[in-house]
Amino acid sequence: MLKITDLKYRYKSIDDVYTYALSVKPKEIVAILGESGSGKSTLLDLIAGFLTASDGSIKLDERELTALSAEKRPVSILFQQHNLFEHLSVQKNILLGVSRTLKSSQKDILKVHKILKEVGLERYEHTLASSLSGGQQQRVALARVLLRREPILLLDEPFTGLDAKTRMEMLDLVQKITKENNLHTIMVTHELQDCERIADKIYLMKEHQLVEQ
């Protein structure tokens, strides 16, 4: 279980303190709602190690994560901007998840085959990213994240801007992958409909405090 206890973050320029507490079981999706600037994405940055908490605890199965650097945390994160290299193929974009030089072993290639099947893009392995639709590009970004097989998956409004049908397909895919891979998934969104579709628990950022709904 992923457990966040009395986690606090204080902005340097202001006196506001943001406080977070939640738990996520394996195969569970927790959604976080809130207005822009309410502190939703700050929580993801704290879990990922991009920001340092002033107090509190982040534990995965009793393993304390707060002292670990970002690169050592068992976390994958998918942002709203997929950041694909459009001049590279789907395969090469995914392999960047494990090698910045694109040097890969046969084992890595086989992993890509498997992941592309999971996200429904097995026919597009050698297709340039620039020729894919927005939904397909987000599937590639999700596949790149999944290649690392980390137990914590963070989603920072990754499907904003997609049409309603494609967004629902992506949400269903996240739910499927979370269940099949025993992931602890936290999704930041401003869409209640997204929460209602796949979330097991919903939290609301209100007055700098995370409140379970």
C-alpha cells in the first residue's frame, strides 16, 4: 500500500502550507479534484521527488520514500504534454523510457512489443509519432511510462484536450493497466466525469487541504 501521512509543503514566497494525507492500495485508482492552483499537481511532484516536503511521510509497503532522490523513487508519471519526438518511430519513443541513447537489447524490444499490445498499438511500432492522432500519441506516452514497470503511476491531467470518446478510451485503458499490473494510481483531474468513470476513491483539494469525498 502507498500511504501518505501528514505530508506538508510550504511555498518559499508565501506562508501557505499545503497538507496531504491519503492511501492507495494495489490495483486502486485515486482521483484528486480541485481548481487550478489548488495544489493538486504539487502532491504529484512531492511523491515523484521533484519537490521536497517540509514534513510528513510517503511510504510504499512500509518503505520510506521521502529521503530518496527522484531517480530512485518507484514512480512513473504521465503529464498532459506527452513530449514525444515526432521524427522518431513509436518504438524508439518508447525505448527512450529506458535509454537516452536508444541503445537497446533484444529483451527491451520484446518489452516494447508486449507494451504496445497492452495499449492497442501493436500495428504502429515502426510508424512515426508525427503521423499518429492525439489519442494514439498519448497511448505511446503511456506505453513509455509503463516500460519501467514502477508500482506507482501518477497522472497529471494527461487526457485534457482529447475528444470525449478518446478520453473515455484512455481512462478505461488506465483502469485496465492498473488492475492487471497491481499499480497504485493517482490521477489529478478537474473533470468529475473522469473520476466517476474509473476512480475507486476521490479526494478534493480545498483550502490547501486534501479531503476525502
